[in-house]
Amino acid sequence: MVEVLTVVVFLLVACGTAWVGLRAGAWRARGVERLASQPLQAAAGVPSPAALWRDLVSRLGTAVPASARSLPLLKRRLMRAGFRNLHAARYFQGARALATVLFSFGALCLAWRLGAAPDNLVLGVGAATAIGYVAPTQYLLLCIRRRQRAIARGLPNALDLMVVCVESGLGIDQTTLQVAKELQSAYPAICSEFTIMNLELRAGKPRAEALHNLADRTGVEDVKKLVAVLVQTDRFGTSIAQSLRGHADYLRAMSRQRAEERASKLAVKLVFPIFFCVLPSLFVVTVGPVITRLVRDLIPMVENM
């Protein structure tokens, strides 16, 4: 009986393996056909969810445009966050309008589900509307801060590579282009800014204007100082390599001082976690057994007295 069962299991496994091997080619062919049919579907005019979402946001942004006074500030913020699309401001306005409507509708549905009073309903919907209006701006500011930190983190290494390129005989235009190529995978944010500056120089803009545009696009204080150094070097004809090396040393010294400052603030910041998290558990571990023993020994003595 055991031998028959073994033979049956062996035949089943062999047949299953053969079937999978034969069907693998058909599965692979269907996968290739499915991947190849995507451009045909796109050409046939079948819209994707991303395209529908983009079209909706674009229509809302067109219906609710930004004011003429706030539009330059919005475009500068979008550029500093890395959104360089020509219609980025319109998409942002549409996203903010959609977020406002969705938050208001969600708060209204939640209040109706909970049976809130009219006063609470008005307050809840108003707060949700304000949150929906402010949330895209806060997300944009978060993207700006994140990108500025990435640029400031990659600037010292970019300066070191710029010093090497300048000392090897390259000009400042070729140096920025070479740095953008070499550090693209490590620091893409600052490399994209260098690439845009090089494109502006190729388009015919003066070097000082292209450098000032670089400082304005990033909004990083260290980049502004680098731009000032390069402009003064270009104006007075001093050595670019010495200026870059001195500025790189300055940036590393400033980074070291900021690290020391954060380390000195660490002791003060740890007071509250230690006081509220560590000391209670330490108090329970050290004093708890003593209190338990006192209660266990003193209470019978008091009762006997």
C-alpha cells in the first residue's frame, strides 16, 4: 500500500512539473503581449487614472487661479521644491481646491454620521475646510525644506570635486557640468541645479545672472555664499581654485560647529524624556520592593499593637 501511494505521489508531482513547464512558455508569451499592448491602448485613447487625475486638477486650477500678488511667491516656492512644470502653479491651485472640498465633505459626512449639533457641525466643517486649504501649502514647504537640506548636505562634496576640476584646468562652466555628471546618483538635487545653471549659460545669459538665479532657485544660505564668492572671483580675476578651497573649508567648519551646537543642546532636550520615561520606571524598580517589604512587615506589626 505504501509503495502504491509513493508511486501515485511521484506521478502526480511529475505530471504537475511537466504541466507547469509546458505552460510557462504560454504565460511568458501572454506577458509579453500584455506589455506590448499598453502603447496600443494608450494610442487608442484609453485614459489612465493618472491622466484623469491630472486633468481634473488642471481644470480646477484653471477655475480657481492664484491671485496676481501671490503667483510669483507660489512659483518661487514650487521651483525651490523641485516642481518645474510650466503648469505647476495651476496644478497646485487645483490640488488645494480639491483638498478643501474633500476635507469639508469628509467632515460633513462624519458629523452627520455622529449626529453632531448644528454649532459643532459648523465648527467642524470650518476647521476641516481650513485644514484642507492649508495642507497643500504645508506639504510644499516640507518639500522645500527637505530639498534644501539635501542641497546643503551635498554642497561640500560638490565643492571638493569643483576644486579638483578647476585645478586640472577646467573652466567654471565645464566644472559645474562635470560635477553634475559625477554626483548625479549621490546628490541629484544640487546636480540638477548645476545643470540648469549650465543650460542658462549656454543660452547666453551672463555668468553673474546665472549664478544669482542659482541662489534664488535653491534658497540655501550656503549656496548664496558660494555664488557671492564665484561672482567676486569672476569680477576681480582672483584664483578660482583658492576661493573654492577656502569656501569648502569654511563650509566644513560651519558644519562642524552646527554639529557641536546640536550636541550641546542634546543634554537639555533629553531632560524631559528622562524625567517622564526613565525616572518613573527606575523609581518603581528601586523603591518598589522596599515599599512592598515595608507594607508587608509594618502593617502586621501595627495591627498586633
